[in-house]
Amino acid sequence: ILNSGKNINAARLVRHGWGLIMKKTVIVTGSSKGIGAATAILFAQSGWNVVINYNESFESANLLCRSLVSNGYSAIIQKANVANKLEVDIMVKEALYKFGSIDVLVNNAGVAYQGLITDTDEIDFDRIIDVDLKGVFNCCKAVTPVMVNQKSGCIVNISSMWGQVGASCEVAYSAAKAGVIGLTKALAKELAPSGITVNCIAPGLIETGMNSNLTIEELNDFVEGIPLGRMGSADEIAAAVRFLSSPAAEYITGQVLGINGGYVI
């Protein structure tokens, strides 16, 4: 779906003062719903070209894209399993072909698993690591040459507070999200000389489908332990991503921003 049928070159440009400048482009992985969808919407509303990535949720991704385009925003959908390097490379090439640049990468795609370590088999563990950690690596590796060539860019990785402190019965998920934090810090040092920032957001309990496995009682018990006394929203995470991608955050890199209502201090 391309910009309501508008000419691609025209869609890349936005009127600014007395001239024309290139419209910026963001790839948001796992953006068919939840935090990813909220982030895609916010960037689109801010005037960006948005690449909505999905793996299995075509209907949700397509609905979001059509909604954005029908409202005059610039968006496309692109299927890619982030754990598959070839599919990620194709996604990046498609983004470049259609929009000419990649200015921000938001690594949001992720899966979760709950269970005792004795009940977590190798297949479960590998799936979590492949998507939540290797997927971030694949996407960062694919956009790095583009951003280095541009001498600019921003990467925002979505980790979790469990990557900071660990969660009982979520060994694989906690390990993967902790890995994302380590990857963020290392890559920030590597890419800083090229003018590229790399930061990480560690959400707490956010009101998304990721928590659909929890009962009302479990959610209420969890909320009681949050100093601010409520769950966070996907829009609040999206706003933080947008900030870290803005000129106001150009001197911020290698940092982990905890958005958890005070649960982890």
C-alpha cells in the first residue's frame, strides 16, 4: 500500500519553508499492534514515512496501514520475520527503494514465554532468543551500513524491566531482554563516531496484548506493587521512542530508559 497511489518521489518530499527536503523514514518492527502500532501512528502523525513490519499479523498490519494512508499519512507494510536475516535484508532494501533513506529503526518485535525453567524446553528458549535478541541484531546489522553512509541515524531498542532485574518463571525472556540492553550499550559505542545514537527503552507493565495471559487478579496484584498505581500505555512508550529519535535527544546514546511507573528504581 503506497501513499494513496501518490507518486513515490512526491511522497518522499515535504514542503519546508522555501524549499523541499527529504521526508524522514522509520522502520518499526512488530508494529501491527500494541507498542509498535502506537509508535507507527505517532511517527506518521509527525510527518514521517513509516514502514509497518509484521510477521504473522497481516490483517492488523494492513488495517493500520490503510487507516494511516486514508488519513493522508505515508506508510507501507512489509512482512519479515526478524529472526530471519534474509527477510530483514529484504525489508530494509524495500524501505530504501520506496523512501530513499532509513533514519530511525525501532526494534519492537518480540515474543514472550512464561514457565519454570524445568518446563522450558530448548525449542521455547531458542524461539525467544531468536526473535527477541537475534532479531534486534539482524535489524541493527541491516540498517548500520545505511546509517553510516548517511552519517546520521537513530536506533531505539525495546527491552523490558525484566531485562534489568529478571522475572521469576521468565528465564528465557529475561535473558533475551538483558541481551538487548548489552547489545544497545555496545552498539552505541561502535556507531557514535558516525553520528548514530543507539538507546534502549525498558517498559514495565504496559496495557497490551502481551499481558493477555494474566488474570484480572494477577494484574491487580501486579498494579498494587507499582508506585504510580497503574499500568502504562502503549502511547507512553511511543512518546519516549519519539523523544529519543528527536533532535532534543541527539546527545543521548547508550542509555536505558525505564518506563515502569516506579516499579524498578
